[in-house]
Amino acid sequence: MIVQKLALVAGALSGATLARSILQDGIQDVLEEGTQTSFKCDIPPALDPSKDGLPAARDVFSGDKALQLQVERHSTIVKIPSISYDDNGEPGEDPRWNVFYELHTAFAALYPNLHLRMTRDTVNTFGLVYTIKGTEPALKPLMLAAHQDVVPVADASTWKYPPFSAHFDGQWLWGRGASDDKNSLTGLMSALEALLSNPFWVPRRTIILALGFDEECSGRRGAGYIGRYLEKLYGPNSIALILDEGGMGLQLLGNDTLYALPAVMEKGHVDIWLELYVNGGHSSTPFPHTGIGIMAEFVNQLESNPWKPKLIEGSPIYNHFVCQARYSPDAAPNITKLIKKGDLETLTEELATIDRATQYRIQTSQAVDYFLGGVKINAMPEYIKIGVNHRIAPQDSISAVKANILKQIEPIVKKFGLTVSAFRGEDHNPDFELDGNLEGGIVNPMYDVDYNGTLVLTSSQATLVAPISPTSGEVWDAFSGTIQHSFAFEGGKVVPVGELMTGNTDTRHYLNLTQHVYRWTPIRTGHNRNAHTVDERADMYAHLELVRFYYDLIRNFDASPVATFEGQLDIGEL
């Protein structure tokens, strides 16, 4: 007989690993069925900034001269390998961060007027906050955001062009970060440079440009510090609008309707780590299952039981398809029919089969991305570790993810007689205990086997599902109106509608600053490619469109009276 041992430890609460959020002092507001919605996808009017008398965006950022200038700027920035690694130490201690000094020098050379007229504050050594004070302090600032860092390159020899050569082929600029996120970074700084090169232009509204430096590693050192810095300086709910990378860009349906799809919320995030300590020994006399074999059963159990998709009325993806059913009913007739019928169950099944991107906007994802085990081919491993990444759909929660992990591993824990220590001292723990009934499912070789195994479960990167940003009201109307003006085309209609991001951005650290948080890189589908993988690149003609939008957004918000401090207390230092 195997000596069976089960012990679940879920101890006191600690929020140390959580990203900052308005909701994180309480309980996540899980999106549920029955949410009331009157969303009809009415579109506010386009907003033309031309009354300010400045040169039109198309005049500034069109033609060969403008293209070559942007290629020069973008290539200079892409050539600098500003990589953030998962195992980076702190700034000032790990020399791998020092390349960011070179990047900052390049910014100063490429954008002289921006550096002349905006103050530049460094936050935690490499975070940058540029500010130009507006003449009307009653107007809440406009905050534009991007990140300076890029992911590592696995094997440079597999690229068509060297990943930090910033090769330009006449249309595409190739390189790590060309798309994610130096495309936005170059565009934002270029739009500001154009405006600030006019010495007579002084903004009414304060403008903030916030540049994190470790977004690819969750943003704790960069945006995490910047968020606290800005909240201390201006106070909570002090920003008119935050625009960061993300969203689903621009998608054309039927040649006459262009959908602009900024993300108005992000999925939650938690990584679950399983560490198994188990008896080892010589491989010539192995146990029926080594520690790797036991862990493989956990992996198989999890992958055989994925989360279920669910579409909820009133959610961003539902509203997206309400718009599509109204303005492009023939693009997907079956979806249009199901929307009008209100058959969410069948519509869920339909959407989950379109592609992975659609499926995981309505479903919690789980991916076993990390597996460590074994030190020698003739020794049974004594320590094995796996990591399971989860991006949490609005209808689920961190505690639900933890409960599901415990539920799935329970029969395997029993089978091998493991002691379990689960999520000790963590927040968001489930009300769940492993069943102490140990009968059934036991390995029964001809002799007794004691694996003497202990399984330790922990979590990291815990981030609640983000609140849904407004898609109505004066701030949204100014944002939507700018999108419509910037991307207007003859005979067509531009339809801005909120969507959901399956990943996370630096905005997770800025949620206390405003409810108007929009994650959107204004690029047409197919015109930025291969982020995080081989042959990343950006279409520089589409990049010019992106810069024109940023230029118009700054102008429209500067001219608009929306979002004031009137009647708001504790606004910090202005």
C-alpha cells in the first residue's frame, strides 16, 4: 500500500504580488449573465481639429519626405536592443539595463523640440515622464503611453534580416520592437515633436507622455513606479484619458465599413506554479513514474479540461458584434441572426470556432509554458517545476482559477500519495479543500512504492480583470470623433467600438488615474506583423496614419473642454 498524505494550506492574505487597480482593495466585479444593456452602437459625430489653425495632419505626415523622416527616426530607435529579461535585476544593479541610456540619448537627438519644451523626469532610473503644462489647470491632463523595452530574440539566424538592423525595404521596417511597441513610441514622440516645433503653440491642457521600460516583464519596475509617481503628483482620477498600446487596430469589412477596435478592458492574469519534491534514485531501478511522469499527468489533466467559453450580453465583444450586425449585417449573416435573436449560447459556440483570437476573448486561457526537471539522464529527478499561464475572462476570477487547478490535480494527488501545500499566505484564495477520501485511483504495483512527494502550489503576476472603460460620454465622444476624422474615407463609415484585450499592458498600473483607459495601436489589420516572434516588422505607410491620428488626438483634446477638475477634491499638485 502507498502511504497517502494530503494537506492543503491556504493561509493569510497578502497583496504584495498584485498589480495596482482601483478594484484591488476589494473584490473583482465579475461580469455575469443578466447584465442590463441598452447598447445600440450609436456613433457620435466626427471631430475635426482644423479650427485650431495648425497644419493638417495629412500635410505634415504624408509624402516621401515625411516617410523618410519617420523611417530615420524609427530605425534609429529599433536598432537599439532595449531588451527586458524575465530575470533582470534592479536598475542600477543589473548592467543589462544600461542600454536604455543609449535609447534616451537617441530620443534627445531625434526629438529636440520635445526635449526643449517638455520637462523630462526619470522614474526608477529608466522610466520617463515627459510633461508640458497647459495654460488651463482646470482641464485634466491627457496621458499618452508606450513602452521602451522589447522581448529577447531567440535565434537571430532565423530572421530574414538581422533583428536589430532596422532594415527598410521600401514599405516594411524589420526588427525586434518595430511593431511592439516602438511603433507607438516613435509615433507619439513624432506627433508631439511636430506640435512643439511651432513656438506659438502652447497647449491649454497639460500633456503627459509616460514611457515604461519593462512592460514585457509585467511593468512592475517601470509603469508600476510611474503610476504611483503620477498619482502622488496629481491625485487619483486626475487624468482625462490614457491611451496606450493594444486593442485590435482597424478592420475593414465589406469595403465600406472600417471598425476601430480599442480595448476598453483587459483580461485578468495569474501564473500558477507547481513544484514537486519527490524521491529520486538510480534510473536502472526506477519507480513506475518518475517525478517528470507525475508532472506530465498534471499537464495532461489540465490540457484535457480547458475552460469553457462564454459570451455575456453587454461585454465588449458582444457590443462589437452588435455594431457589426447593425453596420455590416451581411459580413457574417449567422452572427447577425443570432445577435438579433438573442441566442447567446449558440452565438458563443459560433464565435469559439472562428479562430483562437476570438475564442480567447470569451474564454479563460491556460497554457503550460514552463517545465523544468531532471539534472542527469541516469538519475530520477528529485525536483520538477511547471508554470501555467492564465489570462482570465471577465466571467471568471483568480480564485476560480486556483480552485480549478486544485480540482483538476486532486485525483493525481491521491494516486501518488502527495502532500500538498497550496497558495500559502496569498490573496484571492478559493474556498476549496481537497477531498480527504483516499480510496480509488491508486497505483498498485506488485510492491509498495513511496514517492515521498510534496507538491507546492504558488501563484504570481496576479492581476484582476480590468474595469470596463466608458464607451459613451464626452471623453469617449472626443476619442471616437477623432478616430472617425483621422480615418475617414470616401463612401465609407468608420465605427469605433470597444473591445477586450487577451493580454495585459502597462495600463494595469495606471487604473487609479482615470476610468477612461483605452488600449489602441491605430494600425490596419495586416500592417504590423510578427510581434514577439521571428521577422517582426511594421508597414511605414500605415505608421504615417498612426502618427496622423496621434497628432489629431492631441489637438482635439486640447481644444475640447471635456474632463475638468471642477468639483473634484484632492487633485494633487498641478
